[in-house]
Amino acid sequence: MNAAAACDRVFAATGPLSGLLPGYSPRAEQRAMAAAVERAVSQRDVLICEAGTGTGKTLAYLVPAVAGGGRIVVSTGTRHLQEKLFEHDLPLVCRALGRNLRIALLKGRSNYLCLWRYEQVLASGGLVPSDVAARAAGLSGWAARTSSGDLAEVDDLAENDPVRRAVTSTADNCLGSKCPMFDGCHVAEARRRATEADVVVVNHHLLFADMALKEHGFAELLPLADTLVIDEAHQIPDVTTRFFGVELTSGQLLELVRDAGAAMQADAPDTPDLDRLAAGLEAAVREAADAFTPAAQRVEWAAMRCEARERIDAMEARLGALAGALDAVSVRGPAIEAVSVRARELVHRLGRIGSEPPEPGCARWVEPRTRGFAAHLAPLDTAPILAERVAEADRAWILTSATLSVAGSLDHFAARVGMADASLHIFDGSFDYRRQTRCYLPSGLPEPSRPGYHEAVAEVAVSALTASRGRAFLLFTSHRALLAVREALDGRVPWPLFTQGERPRGELLDRFVETPDSVLLGTHSFWEGVDIRGDALSLVLIDKLPFAPPNDPLIAARADAVRRDGGDPFVSIQLPAAVIGLKQGVGRLIRDASDRGVVVVCDPRLSSRGYGRVFLESLPPMPITTDLDDVTAFFASRDPGEARLRLDEART
């Protein structure tokens, strides 16, 4: 049976899915998307498709990809989506098609216990904080019995736990085949399984790190793939900017210092000068970090204050001195050889970032962080790089997401990813937005740049939360706005308030779902990748349109390049990115056919500026109202047809 016939059989009303999925019924848009994917797979073509929430896009790309045969790599935006594909969706598709495929889940290094680094931590002698070493020692029972080394098996080990960083490796600090414990390496074993699998599930960071760096090990996978599926493809422009650029962080340098100390103990204990040079670099890194205010915005490299630049220069000199000393003793053993290679690589990175004249076609900046800084060099346009990757191999590329189009067009996204010749399709979701939702645009608010805007947003939030009885996400474009509204809500609403930063992200989401009528306040990390179904989330309020700051060094450099070419940077850069961002935030509301709720967008520019029409035309077909009474009536009735609605027909 060919792939097209197999898809027809699987998606039929009485086909295999009907017996595997309770309540399954065919969806025309899902079947149409599957047909487009099947054509792209069979012709080894490039397909870009937006699939609205409710389309069933996961099955729409998996069924034809698996039916088409060959090796498949599926890349997703998060580990959660990776695990869902691996544990549920792919086994389901294999059963539906009657296929027995080898499926592998490959995560990044930071998810697997590194036996060598773990041993170093246990014998660290103060190289890591004592509490980290003590808690790492508590993993010994699990470490002895695990077959995968996947830290997801360890309960209560948060993603940002310092223990995780202490006992895992990075591409920089891995000893590779020279590691004394390479034979038992969990990363190597995971990659071996992946090279033997028919389907490999990865995430975007792993995929594009491989494309950019050709890291040994994973580079064997992608060339063998006949079909590459990239889900949550709206993230590609940002991810590729990071991985096709250069980054140097204060954390990488401090980790080099710590690992140099461990390597000296192991391979070169008679080199006191190395201790002195390492201590000098550590002091220089901390002095450089002190030159940047943690709350500050990104700083363009050439615009750094003299003091900051002097401290960066001093740090570079210390790094060079340590790298030279390490190189002189690198033959002593594998640990110190690996540290020496890392030091030279960090010297190279810092040299590229700070080179004069700067590399053409790139932006440079320093990003202050809570405990340090990150220096970046990034290409202004990654489209040519991606176009080259597409052209270098004969395979099918499938790029999909619920949020790719701007005002009904995919042209902007296709150009940004270097795939202007791709087949483009938009498949609407199956949800009845006209019945399930309302979009409330409150009137009378000041412009976001005017005094009193945050207070006005808080007033709208109080009114909307009263109508919805809590059960809400309040999404903000900045942490400053979040804190201002949070303070204004204190004592004014009776519902529990959970605020980003108080607890880890996953714990906040769990508490929100478990606590009736609660309200969660979050910034960018809550605008996407959150799937809460049912009555727990019935209101999404967005403080303002998510335009990137025009003075951001990367945005400003891209804008200058567009102007030099005679274009309009607002139309070609800022507006499309903000539209996609708003669509992501709005998309948190309706995740199931039985969901219903209200989106509130407080920004008056949706109505007062001409570009507001582009945003509204890009959103799902939600009835729009400017009357709070309509919102109250909608929540008062389980049947929205009974609610009194005085809609602004011009915006419906």
C-alpha cells in the first residue's frame, strides 16, 4: 500500500485511529495537511504550513512521514513536546499503520549524567559548593542503577538546579573518546541508539547546534534523514540567530576556571602558576560582570562604557594568559588537554566578538544577566545559511506551527528561513472561535508610553477578572509591567495570584491548575508552550502588543540594514514579529473543542493605528467587543448564543 492510500485508510471515519482514539472523527483540515505532507515526503520537497490549533497537526505530519518510509528526524521546541511524541504520538501512529519502528528520543547533553564530571564532583575538594556536592552525592543510588542516565528520572531535580549543571557535560567540557569513562557514557549510548533508529525525536537547540557546529556524534544522524520535520517552526529565526552566531558568557569562563582546577589536581598538581592564572581570570570575570547592571538592557558592543570595555579587555588578557599556560602542559593528561582546548576556543570566540573592524553582516552586544553577562556576535540574516543547509541534502523538509502567517500570508516567514520556493499552506483549526471566544478591546486606555498605563491595565484586569471569576493568565511584555500590575492588584481581587519568579515555571503552572479560580502573571516564557485545557484557564489578558524594543542592538542593526536596502524596517521586521508573538499569547486560551473564554488586549493601538488591522486579521475569527458588559454576559452563560452581545461589526 502506498503512502497516500495508507493515509486515506488511517484517517477514515472507520479507520485505525477510530479504534485507537476515543471520540475520533475525521477532520477535513487534518486530512488536507496530511496530503500536503505526503506529497512533500514523496517528492522530497520543502513544505511550510500553518496549522491552527485544533487541526491535529501532529498526526497530520507523523502519519504521512512514517507511511512514506525512510529515516525521519522530528524536531520540537521543548523537551515536553519531545517526550509526548516519543511516549504517545509515535507509538500510536505505528500501531495505526501496522509498523514496528525503532524510535529514539535524543536530548541535549545537559539532560544526561556525565560519569566523569559526577566523579569529579564527588571528589571535588571544594571545587563546587559543599551543598551542591552533598546533594549530588545523594544521586549515587540512582546513578548506579540507571541505564539511560536521563536526569528526568530523578524526582525533584529542577531544570535550573545547580546540581544538574555540576553533573552534566557541555560540548565545551566533554572529553569525548579520550574520557576515562567513555565506555559507559550515557550521551554516547543515547546517540548510538539514535543512529540505529528509524525515527529520532530531537529539539531545536540540538538540531541547530548540529547544523551550526557539526558536533561529533550527532552529525552522523541528520545526513541519514530522508524526512526532517520541524514542529513549532516559528522559533527557527531566533534559534538559528543564536546557533549560527558566537556566544561567550561569564558562566562559561567561571566554569573553565573550576574545571582547570580539577584538571590541575588530576594531571598537573605541580603547577602553582596555573592556580594563580586561573584565580586571576576568575577575578577579572567578576570585575567585568560588575560593570553591567543586571536589570539593564542589552548594550551594543561599540557603545559600552569605557570602564566596562577596559574590564573586558583585562579579562581577555587574563584568559589568553591562562590559555597559553594550559597549552604548555596539555600533554600531561586528557583532562588538562580538554581544558586547554576549551580555553583556546574561548579566546577565539572573544576575539571574534571584539574584532576590529567587526565581522560584516553581524551585530555585537553584551547582555547583562543576574549573575554575570553574555557577549554575542550574531548574523543579521540567517536565511542564506538555512538555504544552504536545505540545498546540501536531498530530503523532505516539513516546517509547521500554529503561528507562522501574518495577515493570511506565509511569505514573510518563508523569506526569513531562506525557503521562498517552498510549498505554502494554511490550514485552519477546527475550533469554533465565534462561539467559543470573545476578544475584548477595552476603550479609553492611554497609549502604552503614556503615564498611568500600567494602572489603567490593572483596572481592566480587575474588571475582567471579576467577570471570569479568576481563572486567568495575565501576560506581560516586560517584567517591570508585570510587577507594576501585580502591586496594583494586591488586596483588590480575592483570587490566588501566582507570579513569575516566585517559583520555578513548572511549579507555577502546576499550582495554577490545582488551585481553583487562580490567576497567573507571567512574561515571555508563558506566551507559548503552555497547554492548559478546561475551565482552569478562561481568560487571557495581554498588556500590550509585543513589539521588540527598537533600540535592541540586534533589532537596530537589522533595521539599519533594511534601510540601506531601501526598505521599511517596521513593516519587514518589527510588525511581523509582533504579530507572531501576539498570536502565541492569544493561543494559550483555546486548547480544546470544549474550551471557551475571553482574550483581553489592552493596547489601544489595535484601534488607533493603521497597523492594528494587520494584527486583527492575523488572529483567529473571534467576535470583538469594546463593551465590558458583553464580557460579563459571555461568562454568565454557558451558551454564548444566549449572551447579549453588542459587537463592533467592523472588527468582527
